[in-house]
Amino acid sequence: RALAAALLAFYGFLFLIVSLAPPPGWGPCFAALALIYGAGFFSLVAGYFWARWFSIGLGMSGLISAVVSMTQIGLEPVLLFYGLTHAAVAVVLWGTPMAAAFDGKREWRERFSLDENGTHRLGKAIIRAGISLPYVVMYALAPRDGATSVILAMAALGLAAIGIWGLVSTRTWSLAAILGAAAALIGSVISLQASVAPMAGGYGISLILLGLGGAALLVSATAPFLRPAIRYLRA
């Protein structure tokens, strides 16, 4: 727990420092990433019910980013360090013994009226939401052209933030907010693709993949609850 919190604090501080002197147009993106990692750190220290799941998601998100980057530009030491340290966050928080300090506590389950199956579903959903959030932030706050794409991207970010907050509070409406965020991301990508199509192989393509990946991960975060929610609404 201490190792995971220390690594999240390190990256939160690193992104904060970068946000103070960022590449042109990237300041808000790095500041938001610092906020996300800071939230992971403080939630672990405070022992919130959802903190382990959310932090595992952040760790897996960083590992995926490092692996994808290394397939494009090679086995760079910085990327290797980035991937291994994020993998460490996920690995050290995994398992039943670590769960006992967070989602395994009886008082949390009684407060949210969660049985074993409900807890398992919620855990999968929050992990996937934690994986998606950095990608949604990077896509939404990256510098770009096209007013429609910007508006839809910011709407997606807002809906994703509200939806994830609702998810950790076990609110059913969070599923609609997260799906709305995914739809807004796809709409933004469609608008963006039209405006940057000539930039094949450059910035535009990577931004499109970020948006589509974030949308897919947001949809996957709702999957554990969609079928039970549909059965409940029918009843």
C-alpha cells in the first residue's frame, strides 16, 4: 500500500512540475493528470472503499501506454521505467489480502448494500474506469483544431468525471453518464478526423486512437452492470 501510494504521489508531482512549464498547449492536460494521480494517492492513504480498484486502473493504464509507445518507438529506458513502475502499482494492490484493507471491509459493503457479486461487478467497473480516465483526459485536453471536436471532447470529459464519481458512489445513473461520455468521445473523434485527415501518420492519428480507445474503455466499464440494470428496469 505504501509503495503504491508513493509511486502515485511521484507521478502526480511529476505531472504537476511538467504542467508548470509544459509544451505549448499541453498545460491543462498535465495539470489534470496530476490531479488524477493525486486523487489515487489520497484515496489510498485515506483507505476509501474504491481506492484499490481505482489505483489498479491507473497502474494498468500507464502500463498499456508504455507498451503501446514501445511498439512504436522501441525499448526506451524511460518508457520501460514508466511501464514497470505503473505495473508495480497494480501488482502490489492485487489480491485478497490487500482487498481486506479496502473493498473487503464489512462496513463499506453494508453501507452500499453490496453482496459478493455486486462488489465483484463494481470492482471490475471501477478498474476499467480508472484505466480509461487518463486517456479521456489526454484526448479532451490536448491542443486541437475544430470547435465541434473541442466542445464534444470537453462534454465527454465532464460526463466521464461525473459518471465515475457516481460509479464509486454506486449510483445507477452513472452508467448513463459514462455511456454518454463514450458517445461524445466518438462524436468528437468523427469531427476531429474530418479536420486532420491530411495529417496521416502524425499527431491527428494518435489523437484519434486516444479518443477511440478511451470510448471503448468507458463502454467496458459499464458492461458489468448493464445486464443487471436492464433486468431491473424491465421488472
